[in-house]
Amino acid sequence: MRSLLTFVIVLLALAPAARADVAIQAYPLPRGGGAHDVAVGADGIVWYTAQRSGELGRLDPGNGKVELVPLGSGAAPHA
């Protein structure tokens, strides 16, 4: 739950400040990954590091699908 909350806060921080209408959408993420360091691509795909599980997460906000890319033994991606 803490990872989800962090993820939502980061998404809110990425919203343009000049925009008056704001919509909040929360997406469930796989447990135990330790979502960290979020970036949104020009295509709207949300990328994040799953630090604790050593993976890179890819969230498609259009359908809510999350894919995890393993980064290898001992990986702990950050930033």
C-alpha cells in the first residue's frame, strides 16, 4: 500500500502546475517491488524502478496493465 501511495503522489507532482482540472487515478502495482523513481514517457507509458525486486516496471494507464522486466541477479535499480 505504501508503494501505491508513493506512486500516486509522484504522479500528482508530475501534473502541469498551470492546469486547473486534475484527475487522480490509482493503479494497483505488484506487491514487494518497492516502486521508486517514476518517469512518464511522451506516449503516456509510466516507467518506474521496482527497487526491492530488481525489476523495471512499465504501467500502461490506458488499460492498467503492469509489466515487470527483470534486471538480473543482485539488481536494485534506483533513479
